[in-house]
Amino acid sequence: MKHKIQSATLLFLLATLCAPAFALHSYVAPRRTHRVRRAHLRRLRWNPVFRPSRESLLLQNQEIDRMDLPRIQDDAELEQLKASEDLVPIVAGPTLRFDPRLDPDRRYCRPWTREFLDDLGAAYYKRFHTSIQVNSAVRTVKVQKKLRRHNRNAAPAEGEIASSHLAGVTVDIQRRGLSREQIKWVQDYMRPLKEQGLIEPEEERRQWVFHVMVSGRYTDWRESMMLAGEQPIPQTSETAELPLQ
């Protein structure tokens, strides 16, 4: 009898010790599964047409060199380019808005980049009755170096793959919050312009923006379209259906 009591006591103690382990296991497994599922969904959502690459950065810098544009070093140089109207203000309106965090002193770009924004904004507004958002435009080398300290994914401030924002030819357009239809529309709009070498776009993953470098050739293409009596809208299956106003 005494032996049976001892055995029962031992079994009870063993079950008590094992219970927390079983409980912990049953609690942790669903959390891990949830994390895996969320990571899988993020991979599905980010499926860019314009994938960022070293080759794209090289192309952007080669175009800047072809146009013989300086990389803007500091605020003094930035103000000189504004005064000479080599950099022009980006104007907000019904078709375009800014991320409120963007410093008003940085809401500038090259004239042909503003033309691209005006055209994209107008076409997007006709299709979706809402505006595009500009998150970033011109930067200086000094600002880019500071950005690099806090964001390792930011492009360098110098060298052959330096950020094209430093020449004032590039804007970042908000991608986060757009529907699949809206993202596809922007991709379809940009694709023929990229194929003609008029823009070099990237879809950044961490910032969720369309990073778009605009070539100085855009102005000539735009003027040729308007002389032909056409709107400066790339002809795709989506945009071809847009009414001219």
C-alpha cells in the first residue's frame, strides 16, 4: 500500500512539472505561425515592376552626368539654384499634395521633373479623382549624409551610385495606402516612359514610394506630344481610355 502511495505521489509531481512546459508550447506555436503568415503576406504585397538595383542607380547617375548637372552640396548652393530658377517650386493643388513632414525648402526640383509630376498628377486625378503625394524631392549632399546615419538603406551621398535626389531630378511619390488598381495604374503609366529612357523609376520597399528620376529629354517628348495635338500621357491599355479634357 505504501509503495502505491509513493508511486502515485511521484506521478503527480511529474505531471505538475511537465504541465508548464506543455502549456508554454501550446501558447508559443500560434504566435510563431502568425509571424510567418504576416511575413508571407508582406512578400506577396511587395511585388514591384521596377525593382531597386545597383544597375538602376548607375543609370540614374549616368543620366545626371550626361546632363552635366551638379550634385548640390549645401543650402547655400541650393538657394543659388532656386534664385537662378534652375530649380523650380513644386506647386500643390487638386492633383498633387505633399507629405507634411517634407521641409518647404526641399519642395523644389528641375523644370522637367515638375512637368512630369504635373502630367502624372493630372492623369491620375482624371482616373481616380484624388491627388498623388510627393514625399521627397531635392536634397543636398549634407542632408543625404545625415540621412545615411539613420537609414542604412539610403543611397550614398557620393560616388557612382549616389542618390539622384542630389541633382534635383528625382521625386519620391507615395505608394503606401494605394489600392492594387492604383499601383498597377501608376506602373502602367511609367512603363512606356522608362522604355523610352525618359524616366528611371524604382519601387522602394522600406519607404513604400515610387522613386522616379526624370531625364531632361522629358521636355522634348512632352513638347512633341503637344505639337501633335495630344496630351502628354503615355499610351497604354489603361491610359488610352482616358478622355481628353
